[in-house]
Amino acid sequence: MTKRKQVRISLILTRKEKDFLKSFKNKCKNTGGDSLSYGEILRAMVRVLKKLKVKPDKLKNELDLIKRICIKAKIPYK
């Protein structure tokens, strides 16, 4: 068995980005249903933030980021 490599994302995120992700996590928890785990969402968001070179304060809202994540991950956006 190979060990999964874990990344400490807190080291590469600014305070503003961490607060943004925490608020997003709370919204995801409240929606319930068939959704991704917080870790999966967080990893996807970090990858997208890095690839798109987007700062959270430049986004219109969380939905803008969700759309970008869905497009990158090839997940159909509803």
C-alpha cells in the first residue's frame, strides 16, 4: 500500500483565503444532500485558486468560485 501524500494547505493560503474557505465550508454543511466532503472541496478550491491565480476578494461571490471549480473538475454545474 502506498501512503497518500498530505499537503498542509494552511501554509499556502492567506488569512483572507482561509476565512473565505471557512465560510464556504459552513454553507456546504448547511445544504446537506449528496455532496463532496469538505476536504475534497478544499483541495479543489486550492488547486483552482492557484491555477486561475484568483484572489477571493476579486470574486463576485462564492457561486463564481464554485462555477470555476466545476468547470475545472468537469463536474456539471446546476
